[in-house]
Amino acid sequence: KYTKFSISYYWINSLGQKTSIYHRSENVPIPPGEENKTATIPYDHTITSLENTSSTGTYYCDVKWDDIQIMGKGVFVLARDTGYVETFYVWEILITLTVLLAVLSITATALLLWKRK
């Protein structure tokens, strides 16, 4: 009874509209001696590159048997025009430190020369 089922992948956008991504039917044979045992079979689906920012939404999968439907918890995906760019301020800090040390060095030299006279 539970060897025939279908798997569906879809997403729901911010307006609540459901869009189907992928669907397939399965018929899994049961090996002899395994008839009354629970089996877990992983099914992965990779979503290729998102087309645009309107691809933002929650992505789901569900499995349907004749009388049962089980839906996954969903994964929220936020699509943006540009990817996340981590900002590094290493060069700015290095230049600031160099300038500060140069100013202090010049000031100290000037004070030493002024005290000598």
C-alpha cells in the first residue's frame, strides 16, 4: 500500500501563491523479508540558480500516498540582486594606524628638538 507515492517540491511566495517546482512518482519494491519494517529513503532536490528577487519565498516538499499527505517544514530563501558582500576594514584601519604613528613620531621628534634648544 505504501510503496507507491509521489514527491512534490514547490514554493510559496510572499503573496501566498504556490508554484510547483518538481514532481515525481515512485514505486519502491519491498525486498523479501522486509515487508513489515519501517524504511527511510532520502530524496534530495537541488534548486538551481534563482532567476530573480521574486524567487524569495518558502520552499517545501511533500509526499502523498493514497490516503496520507506529509508536508515538510519548509525552508525560507531570500533572493537579492547582489550577493552578501562582507565588508572588511583592514586597509582603512592599517592606514589610520600608520598615519597616527607618523603624526606621533613627528610630534615626538619636534618636541625633542625643541627641548634641546
